[in-house]
Amino acid sequence: MTGVPPSSAGPGGRPRVPLALQVFAALSAAVGLVFAGSFLHDMTTLTSRLALHQEGSLRAMSPLAERLIEQSMEHGAPQHISELFRVLAERPQAGTAQLLDARGRLVDPSDLGAARPAAPAPPAGSVVYEVPIEAKPSCTRCHGVSSGRLGTLRLIASDAERAELRRSLVLSRLAMALIGAVVVALASLAIVRRLVHAPLGSVTAAMREVAQGRFGARVEGELPGELQVIADGFNTMVSEIARDRGEIVDLHQKQLAHADRLATLGELAAQLAHEVRNPLTGLSSALQVLQREAEAGSPRRGLIDKMLLQLSRMDKTMGDFLRYARLPETAPRPFALKDALGRVLFLVGPRMKAQKVELRQLLPDSLPLLLGDPGQLEQAFLNLCLNAVQAMPEGGTLEVAAAPDGNGAVLVTVRDSGAGIAPGDLERVFEPFFTTKDGGSGLGLPITRQIVLANGGELRLASEPGRGTTARVRLPRAKGAA
């Protein structure tokens, strides 16, 4: 026995992706998604925390700046305010400061009397903290008011520091992610190879061995999880196949030996039947002479008639036996089934009329041509129809139908409404010399089956006691027949 190894091509000729690679890819994708989600969450959290940290720094610095401005104004030393703003400008990480008047205009700390343009909007993304400068009694000397807001101290932390921190964090996290991905990939690869690739490799190797006819192959060792169930099932299946195959081989060898013996016996029996028919023919001829000489109605004439009847029966049995032992070669050719069945029903017609059997034909004109030996098949159909009529001695219905079966063949059905066949007898009706009829040779159905098989068809019988018997003959269509 030879086999073909499992194909590596999938539907449509596309190459199959190994299961181990699919599992590895799935694990890698899952780990990548986890890393990506964690990275995005960290970036969002970090940005929020940096903004809160900068705002806290500005809030902590605002009282000092406010106190410095207040003291500078009280002592008439505005240059200290200018110095504060200069220091902040030189250290952007500490934030920048703007001094606004009560109308929101920008005040130059180095020249408080200079023109005051409208204050520009803080840069996008920056953190802004504003501290109102309220009028106090000490401010009346310069501002001439004793209450109300004199202006606003605006502290601004730019996004540059956060951007730099984010950049460094991104690089560090990417490095960690890369290292983690490599570690996870190697670990996943090792796990997949151990838990999936290696076990499946042992299973597929055993399958290839079995496909090549080596039924002693088994999946060895302990496999993880459900793969062990698959391996056990495979081993059990191969054991059963090997056992069944051995039984089939033994049975085939016995059948071959039995067929050889039957062939030898058939040749011997055919010669014996031929030798027996010659004397029977001589005896029949002599008895026919005596029959003509005997007086009609005499005891002698009655005895001769019975002897001739028995000799005729023996001759028919010998003829059936010879046909069974030496079925002639088939001469297949296309032929019309309806015409062949018409000739058969014409021959059966008188017998049907005598037994009051009604004929029902279901033979459409559109039946395709069949391929077979029409003479032999007509003999087979004649045997089936005669058996059906003989099963209805008190009358009944004989139905003969034919129709394409959709599988390149035509199904012919011969159904009677007779007494049917007992289940035990139905199993033996195709055995030579088995008969349930008085005077039957038991060779009609075996010959019929031989003819059908020789013409590439099949014959099946179905019967139910009290409801009749159905014979189904499936025959091949002629090549190119519609």
C-alpha cells in the first residue's frame, strides 16, 4: 500500500501556515498589543503628571515672586523686579514671568513708564499660573488708590521641558519594549516549539508513515494537553486499521483460493453436465418414440409423459448450470432500454394474462442509451419479470420503471405485489441452487446477478413478507448519452 504525504498546500493552492507559526504570531501580536497599550497609558499619565508638577512648581514660586515685587515697590526699587524677570528668562526650566496691569497690558519691569502693549497669549501647551496683585495702603504713594487690583503676575511654564522629558521617556520605554519583545519572542518560540511544534511533528511523522503503508507506526511519548488525546485516538485508529487490513488480506486470500477451487469445480461440473445432457437427449428421443406408439389415455402413455416431463426438467437444470458455469463473453454496445424492456414484457405478457397480473409501466421516452450486451440484459430482465409473475399466482400488479439516477447510470425497478421473501431467505437468494419454489433450480437469480455484474451494473433485492419484492438494477449509460 502506498500513500501520499499530507499536502502543504491549502485551499486554492495557497501554502498552509504551520500551526506553530500561527501560535507564535498570535502570542507576539498579543504581547505587542499589551506593550502598545501600556506605552500609550504611560505617556498619557506622564504628560498629565508633568503638567501638574509644573503647575505646583509655579504655585510654590508665586508667593516669593509676589513678595519680591511688593517689597521692591515699597522701597522704590523696581530694578529688583527687572532682575527677577531676567533670572527667570535665563532659566526657562523654572518658568517665565509676565507683569500685567489692571487692563491686561504687558508691563516692562525695566521701564515701568513705557508704553504698554496688549499681552500676548501664552504658547500653546504651556502651563499658566496667574497671581492677582491687590492694592495695599503702602501702594497709594505710587498708584494713588487704596483698594482694587493693580495688576497680575503671570507665571508660565513652557512645554519644552515636558517635551524633553517625554522624548527621553519614549526612548527608554522603546528600548525596554524592544528588549522585552525579544525576551518574550524567544520565550514564546521555545514554548511553542516544546508544546506545539515538536508534538505535532511526531503526529504528522506517524501519519506519513501510515500513509506509506507502514501500519506499525505509532505516536510515541507523552504529549501536552489535548494533543495526547489526539495521539491516543490516532494510535487506536491505526491499530484498528491494521487489524482490519490484516483481516481483509486474509479474507481476500481465502476468497482467491476459494475462487480457484470453484473455477476448477466449475470446469469439471460443466464437463459433467455436458456428459449428462447427451444421454438425457437420447433417452428423451427414445421416450418420444414410445409416446407416439402408446395409446392415448393408457397407463403406459401416462407413465411416459411423466418421464418426459422429468427429463425436460433435468435438461433445463443442466442448461441453467452450464450457463452459470460458463457465462458467455459480453459484447457491450449502446442500446435503447425501453425497446429491450418492451421485448421482455411482450414475452411475459401471456403468462401475466393467464394469472390476471396487471402491468404498470413507467418508462419515459427520454431514457438515455445504456452500454451493455442487450441480449444478456434482456435475459436478466426476463428472469426478474418471470420471478415477479410467479410470485403472484392469484394475480396482482407488476411495475416496471426506469429513470436516470443522476450518477451516470439508469435505475431499473421491477416490483411485484406478491407474498414477499422471508428475511432469512432474502440473504441467500443469490446463492447457487438455493430456491424457495417447487421445481426451481436455484440458478435464476445467481445467473441474473452474474449478467448484471458482467455488464458493469449492480443488482439489489428488497422484500417484505406480505408486501411484495422489489429488484433494483443499476446500469451504466452509454458514453455521451444525455
